[in-house]
Amino acid sequence: MAESPGVYRWPTYFHEAKSSDVLYMQENGLLDLPVGAGVLLGGGERFRVVDTWFSYDNHGVFNVGLHVFLEPVTEEDDRLKQIDPAYFRDVPDA
């Protein structure tokens, strides 16, 4: 059986829009999200994709792989919280 195409071996890194700090990393498989897509990270953090870059360079700050740049959603654009506000409350279940 043939191996998976090499494209599936590239990791995807999620960064804040104006930072090289990694918020989350998907090790196997490219998650090629379009600009404007919503992303829900662990802890209920909600973001929108503002840009994506693919890097073949492993000598700098941005490793080889896809880099997705995110910005926090605004209150007006926070569809998940609008649909289920109880899920994103500050106080956990007692």
C-alpha cells in the first residue's frame, strides 16, 4: 500500500494575528482554513482566521508547515456565544 502524500505530513500552527507565539499546533495534516473562518480552541477561546502562510523554511521563527493567523472574535461576531451563551459563561458548573 502506498504511503500518504507528503502534504499530510506538514503541521499546522495557529498564531495570534500579530505574534509568532503558537496558540495551538495540529501535528499531522494541513488544516487549510479560509480567511474569515471561525476557530474554537481549547478553553472556549474563539478566533477568526485573518491570514495563512505556508513555510518551507525551517531556519527562522516560523517552522515548516502551514501558519494560520487568528484574531479574537468581537462580541457582535461571536456566533457560538450567541447560540449557546451558557456554554461560555465565566463560572463553571457548581
